[in-house]
Amino acid sequence: VCSYMAKDTEVTWEAQRWTESDNWKSSRVLVAADTNAKSHLWHSGREDGRGQELEAFILGQGLAVVNRVSPHFTFEGAQESSNIDLTLAGHSLAQHITGWRVLGGESVADHNYVRFDLDLGNRFPSASREISKYSLRRMDVILLRERAKEELAAAVAAGRLGVPLLDPTTVDTAVAALAEALWGAFQAATPLKRRKAWKKAVPWWTPEISVLKTRFRRARKKRRRSAQHEEEFQRERLAFNRAMRTAKRRSWRKFCS
């Protein structure tokens, strides 16, 4: 929920409107609001009547205040600086939010940017959904073992596997490397399911563009898992976009002639 509370609006009435949203679930909601209200709960430096009203609403809904002490204020005006921008979260969501902070000097407005990290897990796509695209009955088990051995050896040689797991970063790197190695071996050894006859969605679309699109989307998924695949992602995206532009121009010229 995103909200702006003008100074002349009634706080309780405005906050109650949040609960009328179809998306409102107090245990999982995330609220970002310019409240024009001050309270020690969100480190405003002092408290006012609007802040007291909003405190009562927050407690009644069982919400957590995500704001933390920061070197900068959320609002830095010519006459006053204070924390009046509020981040709230339901109790089941609040535990996944870390690193809340105010980014001073980056905004051209009186209000500074607020940044935080929200980690909901599920970094990798659903295995059942991805695997359903492949024909398991036609899997080459021997090739699967060979490619898995090669992929794992390459990960060890690159220093992503086979190293001491000393902190969360090395653990995350090892898990990502293992997942990528096994997934790469699976893709190499398992053919895609046979699809129905290809039909053109647009006149300029070709089977070659479909292949480039598949490669681009695969590279994009790999980049989401690891930043080390940024170069491959950029290369595949360029090839895909270039092929589409060329095909569109060719189709348009053919149509005009």
C-alpha cells in the first residue's frame, strides 16, 4: 500500500482506508506512506497528535514499524527536517526486511529516497514448472552423468565449489554453483517435449527468432541466479533484439512493395 496523508486530513480515517483495499492482509501487508505525522516510534525527534493517532492504528493492526535510525531524515525541507515517511509491515513480512535506510543527497525533492531489502526466498524458479517442459522419458542418463561431472569440475576449478563454507556468502555461492551445474547437465541430456506445429503470431516472426528468444530467456534466468552471467545475458539480449529489428524491417519493406 502506498499512501500520501495531507496535513489537513484525519489520520485515523486515512489509515482506515488502507484496510479497505482488496490487497490488505495485515499479517503480510507492506505500507509506504508520507504521513506528515511525527512519533518516537519512527524516530521523528518529537511527537505530535497525528503521530499518536497513527501509533494507535499501527498497534491495533499488529503492524511493525520498519524505520530505523539513519544519518539522514526522510524529509529535509528549508524550514524543518524530520522523519515523517513511514514504512510498515505485517508481522510475517517484517522478519524478511533488512537494511532499512535513508539515502541522503540522491533525491532532488524535499523527501529522500528510502531503501530496504526484502528477501522472500525462492531465488530459483519452480523445479516442477521448469522440468515439465522436458521429456524425461527421452533423457540420456549416460550423458547426464558425464555432463554433471564436467559442470561440477568446472565449478570447482572456478573456485565456486570445493571451498570452505565460512560465511553466508560462500554458502550462497556454492548452492548457486551446484544448482547451475546440475541444471545445465539436465538440459544437455534431456530434450524438450515435442510441440505442436509452429504458428506465426506476427508476420515477421520466424523459427530462428524463437530460438534466440529461448536462449535470451535462459540467459536471463541464469543472470538472476548469479551476476557472473551478466556478459552472456547482454550478448543474448543483443542478438535477440537485433534479429527482431531486422525481421520487422524486412517484413515492412515486403508489405510496402
